[in-house]
Amino acid sequence: MTGTTSSNSGGIASARIAALREREAAAFRAARPRSEKAFGDGLAGYLGGVPMLWMQDWPTPFPIMVESARGASIVDIDGNRLADFCLGDTGSMFGHSPPPVARAIRRQSARGLTYMLPSDDAAAVGKLLVQKFGLPRWQIATTASDANRFALRVARAVTGRPKILVFNGCYHGAVDETFVRLDNGRPANKRGLAGEYRDLSRHSKVIEFNDIPALEAALADHDVACVVTEPVLTNCCMVEPTPDFHAELRRLTRETGTLLLIDETHTISTAPGGFTRKHGLEPDIFVLGKPIAGGVPASVWGLSGDVAERYDRYLATKEPGYSGIGTTLSANPLQFAAMRATLEAVMTDENYDHMERLAVRLQAGLTAAVERHALPWHVVRVGARVEFVCAPGPLRNGGEADAAHAPALEAAIHVALVNRGVLIAPFHNMMLVSPATSRRQVDRLVVAFADIAAELAA
Ligand SMILES: Cc1ncc(COP(=O)(O)O)c(C=O)c1O
């Protein structure tokens, strides 16, 4: 979710964008009479006519009313079949209902869904988390937002420091401390925040990604408990780290006694152990949500041995009572069954090889279309995650990423893609390749994108 204020139009005349949008909106409607009728002016009984308010943010005239989804396809109630490259914005990164996960859910459904006690699957998952991601001590939560929130409590508890540091343009879920941005260079609450009465920048520092001098200055006061970051920013277009960024980030956090939390919720697209394993990062805290249970709500957060020991010591001195960590339905047996199946049978090297191969093909196809039509755009990829950006690249930080957004143009392209049989993520131009995605689906997306690019560039 971006909340951009950018007025970029990607080098395309606004009249041309408006014409595309209007024509494609009409085509979308014409193909979906049942959906339009079912949705009406909004679904009855819901605030804003949708079960989650952000469902209003899809660029289509009304949300796609889903009949079913399987593998990398999604079918609406009018019978339109789409190749799904949104994949629930990563929740279904491994495809809809991966067969091993579906079997595990069926099995567990006969054995109880929540009991606040461990099980054989819980024992197996603990070992798998250590094996796959390297950190030795783990906890389970239900959303990545929760995992980040809980991990930040631990960071503050063990360091005794009040502040956290995030990078401009970041998104880590519904985590209050992270809702800060640079507004004309000054830290401020993110625009659009609802019901926030505090100045969040009092306890959260925010600087640009890839800015080592700013990081050094921000950590110099020794008041930051934890730096929280994705290894590649994926929530504001896509911003890759400069070659020395992660080494410097780790050096400076270590030198100042600051913890480093790496949020792999999106960048787990990189490889089975995430960007962290592939690039040898050494986080103190590791967070992963969304696809970890194949689409069943679950998240995990892991601690290094050092942080775990310090937290044990802290717990020995803490007054009894609520820690502020934990929700009733977290660590339930359905999550464990689905996580075990995902970790054992879905997040495999073979599946990642397939995802990477097709994502490379997708990136090459989109890049060729951009170049053929001399559009001032670029395409970026982190493993199975590909994004086209309607501005020149590479982007170095969240400020540049914000300016690169082209909201009207992107909305028109998204609807035009749907009308050509492909769905990509709303809010930005993200496409994920799953183990179930076929070469034909990738080629379909490339052809659709090239067709739209040709029209826009003509
Ligand atoms: C990097 C990152 N962390 C955390 C979250 C929050 O995930 P959830 O909405 O499942 O809590 C998101 C959501 O997009 C995310 O992109």
C-alpha cells in the first residue's frame, strides 16, 4: 500500500491514459454482468460496501467477485478465468491451495482447529524453521503485522532503548511505530493514517534506504533499539540495496548495539531461505508472514541465540502479567499443519527453480516491450517477484520510489491487463510467479503488457 502523492504520468499524455482507462472500464463491466449485479453499490452489511476497506482500492470499476482459485488461476462468478500474478499479494505466493497444504488442512480439520497446546506438527515446525532460516529460537503469530509488533517488544525489552528506525517508503503491516515517512525531508506521520493522535516520529526515526551517512548519524545517539527493514524495499515500487548497503547496515547496527530486524514477508520470493540466506545476511530478528502456511493465516519470528538469551534474562526479572505478546488463536494446530506442509513440501528448491526461471522470462519479456516502445520505464526482479515501474531506474530509495509512482497510468494498465486475462497486484505493479504458474501464463502476461505498451506509446 503506497499512499503516494506522485503526479508522474510515465511519459504518457494524460488524455491517452484517460481514454484507455475509460475504454477498459467499459470492457471490464461488459464481461461481468453477474459480478456487477452481485456487487451492486457495495456488498450489503459492510462498512464501505467491502469486508476490508482496502478492497475499494482495486483499480477495476468494482472488485472482481471470485468464484474459486486454484494453482495460479482465479475464476470470477461470470466465468472469466485470469492468470493470477497477484496471488493474494504474496499470501498465495506458492499458488492457491497448494495440494500438500490442502491435504494437511483436510487432515487437521478432523483433529481440532485450535487448542492452545503444542502437537507433533509443532515439534516438526520448530526444527524446520531452524533448518530453513538459520536462527535458533522461534515464535508463532498469525499475521506479519503481529510478528513485527511482538519482535519490536523484544527488541525494546533487551536493549532498554525506546526508538526504532525504519526506511522511508517502508511497509511492515499495521505496526504503529513504522507509520512514519519523510515529508519534504522531515519525519512525519504517514499521510492517510486513521485516528492517530500521536507524533510517531518522536519514537521512530526515518531515513532514506541506501543512505549510509544518514544511518550512521541516526544510530549515533545509541537510542535506537532496532532497525526494521525489508532487505529490498518492495512496498514502494521496488528498491534494491546498493552493493555495500547490507554490510554497512550490519556493521553500524553492531557497532552501536542496535538490533537488526529483517522482514522477509515479501522477499521470501528470493529463495527458500529468503534474501537473508541467499545473501548471507545476519539479522538478530527475522520475520516472515503471508505465504509461510500456504495461505492459512500464520507468521513466524525468529531470534538469534544472543537476543534469545538476553530475552530469557529479561523475562527472569520481569514482573508477572501480560507481556503484550501473543494472541489467542496464534500457534494453533491448523497453522502448524499448514506450515509443516509448506516448509516440507512446497518451499522446495525445485519449486523455487521453477519460479525463478519463469520470473526471469517474465522480466525479459516486459523489458523487451519497454525497450521496443522506448518507454521511460524499467523492470526489476527479486527472485519470483517482478515489478514494472513507469519511471526510469534503478530507484535508490523510498523518496524516488514515491515520485516514480504513476497512479492514473498504473490503474489504466491494471484494468487493461485484467481484460486481457491477467491479474497483477493492486497498489503497485507487482507480479509473482508461483510453482503452479505456467510458461503460457507468463507469455500471456508479456503479450498483454506489450499490447498495452504499444497502444500507449503509439
Ligand atoms: C514486508 C511486509 N511486512 C509485513 C506485512 C504485513 O503483513 P500482514 O498484512 O499479513 O500483517 C506486509 C504486508 O504487505 C509486508 O509487505
